[in-house]
Amino acid sequence: MTNIKQNNLYDQLLELKDHRRSQGRMHELRLILIIVIMATMSGFHGLRSIGDFIKKNKKDLAELFKTKNGRLPSHQTVGRALQHLNFDKFNNIFHNWIIKQVKIEDKDWISIDGKAIRGTLTNSNNKWQKFTSLVSIFLSKKKQIIKTDQINHNKGGEMHKVQEMIKLLGLEGVIFTLDALHCQTETVKTIIKTKNDYCIGVKGNQKTLHKQVKKKY
């Protein structure tokens, strides 16, 4: 894709392939996605809620994006567009944009946390449950999320994904904070190799270390 303004998220979203049928397609994929981002940032979560955001701000959105005849996508259209969206590609575009907007300073505290997404569990009776989580990297001082990624727990765990994300961030001199799940040798090695520091919780998953900490403090 050429002639895309690097600091303009709306233009960068042109890189995403639209998998909807061209016949009857009224709204560009990038328009739908930028509205979803705006709605989510405004506290409107879920398709119907995003539809409410569109209705509430219809005049301003139509004027801002110069839509044909002032038309905007319905929440059903938003749902169809998101259904086949390449999440990884979208996530990379969003991350590459936001990392240029946020100034990360030396010794900044950066939190990493994973949360299960409601409604994604498919085998509740199985010990090895299959569900999807979203891992977020959060810049504590500025209260901004700088990267997210999803994990399908039947394909790999959160620990490996977090190690991968730390490497891909390409940051140096920051302090990562993580919960006790990530009190693992490989995670600590990854943080040190990338020239960063860490503050990680300790619980019973590391019994010897946990006893040593309790004895000392």
C-alpha cells in the first residue's frame, strides 16, 4: 500500500483486506473500524452499544468522514465486517500507530495482564478448557494500552504469548509488572535479555521462592 500517511490511523486501516462481498457493500471497512475504535474508547461496548454510539453521533460522524448522503453503518453491518476481520493484522496496524503517539520514557512502569473473554468457553466440562483471552500491555503512568493480543488456550498458553509480546515491543529500560502466573524463569530471562527490569508477584506456583520471600519479609 503506497501513499499512506504514517501518523493517520484511518489511512493505515486501508491495508486491511475487506472479506465482505463487493455487491451491496455501502461502507468502507476502514470507516467501520474507526467508528468501532471511537465507540469503544467512548465506553460503548458490544454491537448494539456501538449502534447506539453511531445514532447518537450520526451528524458529527457523517460530517467528519464525509459519508455519502450522510449514511452510516448499522450495528448489523458492523457485526458482519468484524466477523471475518484479520485480528492479527488489525492489531499490528493499531500497535504500530499508537506506539508513535505515546512517548515511553526510561523507567516507565508497564503492566501486562490477561483476561478471559466472556462467551468464548466451548468445553466447560473438560479439565483443559478451550477459551480465548486478551492480553493487554498497559502504560501505567499515562493510563494507555499500547498493545493487545489474543490467546486461544487450546493452541498455547499466556506465558509464551507474553514472552513473545515483550520481545516484539522492542523497548529498553522500562519496568514490566506481571502477576504470579508469570513468575517463570523464561519470562524473567526474556525481560533481562531485552534490557528491562521487572516486578512480578510470587505465590504458591513457585513454592521454594514463595517460602524464601515469606521467611525474609
